[in-house]
Amino acid sequence: MGLATVLYYLTTTVLATLLGIFLVMTIHPGDPSIKAGSLPDVPVDTDVSPLDTFLDLVRNMFPENIIQATFERVQTTYVAQRPRIAKNSSEEIIIMKKAISTTRGMNILGIIVFCTGFGIVISQLGERARIVVDFFVILDAVIMRWVETLMWFAPLGITCLVCGNLLELDDLSDTASVLLLYVFTVIAGLILHTVITCPILYFLITRKNPMFIVRGMMQAIVTAFGTASGGAALPMSMQCMEDNCHVDRRITRFVLPLGSTINMDGNALYEAVAVIFIAQLNNVDLSFAEVVTVSVTATVASIGLGSVPAGLVSILLILNTVGLPVKDVSLLLTVDWLLDRVRTSINVLGDGFAAGVVAHILQKRLDVSDARNDFRTEIKEEIELLRSAANSRRPSFTWSEHSKEVYFNALATNANSRIQSRMQSRSGSIVNFNLHWRNALLEPGYSPLNKVQDV
């Protein structure tokens, strides 16, 4: 399941990045002649390298404190320090020292890694951990009921959020010609990715109507647009995929949380468009190698970006990678509140398509696994019946070997018939199978069917 999910997420992210690069170079929204004259600088840490971002991703995968991971994550920063011993000079010497600090925001990747290991251990314990499983099942039901209640207030909350962002805009008229074309490019790319790329990929793999996923995920999409956070929309996404799209909960509980962390198709497209847009504003012609660098960095940065609102750190990282000025990012802040909500909605819908694809690929394996579990349950029950029957009607060891073989063959035949009848009534289809029972029957003092492993 994990390999299929990661491959699908990586494929859609790369396609989204390439689509964004194609559109921004074709439409060319950044015109240096209409660039705003003065833009306020954005206080950012320009010394963060791609290696630091990758190492932060690894550090966040293994949090030191799982409780802290629910509201903080690790981030590399560079702090300005004055040296203790400085040379005689009129210029002030500042040294940038790297520090590992924490920043606000849920560390979803670390929580997923912890919960995956926790679930593996619980599955190995079997019935001894049943009380823990029941606790989390009930907790999940309580949270889902709570989310359903809160969703009744979603329209009012969305209206307040949008109005607040509109009131924060100042001189939109001065930069309208630039921003409108930029917004059009980003939204056009997101729509094309949602209407063409993901549905076609979903149809080619599953041969099913992609509108079924779109209709089923509509409530989760609205939640993502209102909160601008894939993590906040995650419970609703799970409920929509399980109740409306009828996807196995074992798939949704793995694919969707993983997707809310690493599947950022909308972010990858947005970052590629934003970086090349800033290059066009500064009249910088990017070479083919620089375009490739932008595409690769945008893909990697979108994976490392947490599912929290207003994430522009990855854009600053890409700008530093290709040597572009970071001060123009303030121009993007004017409309980021809108684009952030749109691309988050696209990310959530992309997670839904991914869950549908993985369900189609692995559903047969899950059905076989369920059937095997049913068979194991039936066989264990039959073993108990045979064990009691054999102990109460143990054949005399003065019988001939042929008589004892006939006796136990009759028991095995009856067991096969009973299991087949029960399985057929449960599944509603014809079940054909034959169990081969093994035991050392001919030794004196033998205890028939003593172990489940004898089956």
C-alpha cells in the first residue's frame, strides 16, 4: 500500500509542477514594465538551504515528544551573532549561526510515523491489545460527531475569514494588472490539473467515473477552502471517502493522512508559477538548467511543506536556490489568502483521487485478506468441534490402521462440508475448497488436533 501511494503522489506532484511551468511561460504574467516601484521587504531567513529543509523533514519524522508534535515542529533557523573577539574595524561583524528550533504548527509527518509504528505493534499483540483498539475506535467516532456539529457553522466562519482578508488589502489598484494575470495563471493551472490531469489519471487506472470522487469529496473540499488547511479538513476527508465513496477505512486511514503531508499538487504548481513570475518581474531569463532546478526544488519543497495555511517559506527557498530577489514575495502576500485556499482544496481532492486509485489497486488483496481471516475463524471453530468429538469418541488403538484412517477422513470431510456451507451462506457465492488435515494418527497416546498449526 505504501509504495503504490507514494508513487501516485509523486507522479501527480511532478505533473502539477510541469503544468505550472508551462502555463507561466506561455501566459507570461510577470511584466517588468508594470512592476510596483517599491515593495516592503519581508523578514525572512535567506540562509536556509535545501539540505536544511531535507534534514528538517527527517527530524520531524522522528519527534522527541509525541505530545509536542501535535502543536510544534522542528525548523532550522540562522541567528545573527556578534563574535566575542572582533578585529579593529569600523564595520560591524555579524556571524550567522545555525540553530535547530521549533515553530508553531502540527508535525503531521512525525505523528504519522509514530502512529504507523504504534499500529504495527498493536496488530502484533492481537487480542491482548483489543482494549486499546476499541478506545481509539470510540475516540474516532466522538471526534467525527464533533466535526459534523461544527460543520453547521462553516458558512458563517468562511464568510468572516474571507471578509477579514479583504479588509487587510491596501493598494490593490496599483498592482491589479500584475496580480490579476498572476492569479489567473495559478487558478487556471489548478483547474486544469483538477479537471484534466487527475481525472484522466484516475480513469486510466480504475476505468471509473472520476465525478464519483468529486461529488463524494465536496464537503471536504468546502472545509479545506474555509480553513486553508489540509490537516483541518482531514477528518472530513476520511468521512467523505468512507461514507460517500465507499473506500475501505484501512486505505483512507493510511492514504489520506499521508497525502495531507506529502501530496501537495496545488503547492507545487503554485510555487513553480510564483518563482518564474518573480523572475519575469525582474526581467530575468531563466536557463533550461534553472527551470529544471525550479521544478525539482518545487516538487521536493511541496513534499516538505506542512499542511498549514500561508506557507511561503518554500518559495523563498526556491528563490534563493536560483538566485532571485526575495523582496518581491511581498507582492504575492496580497493574494495569497485566496490562492492558499484554492490550492488547499485541490490538494484535498487530489488525496481523494489517490485513495480511490489505491483502493482499486489493493481491493482484491484486501478481500483475500478478509476471506483468509474468515477462513481462519471458521477453521478454529471447527478445530474445537473436532477436538471435542475426537476426545469423546477416540478410536481404539486396537483398530487397524485402515479403520483409523477411514474414521479421521470422515471427520475431515464433515469439517470441510460445514466450513464450506457457513462460508457460502456468509459470502452469498459458491465457495469451493478442501482442507487437508494433518496429524500423527498412529502413535499410542496421541491427542487429536492438538494445535492450530496442524491445519
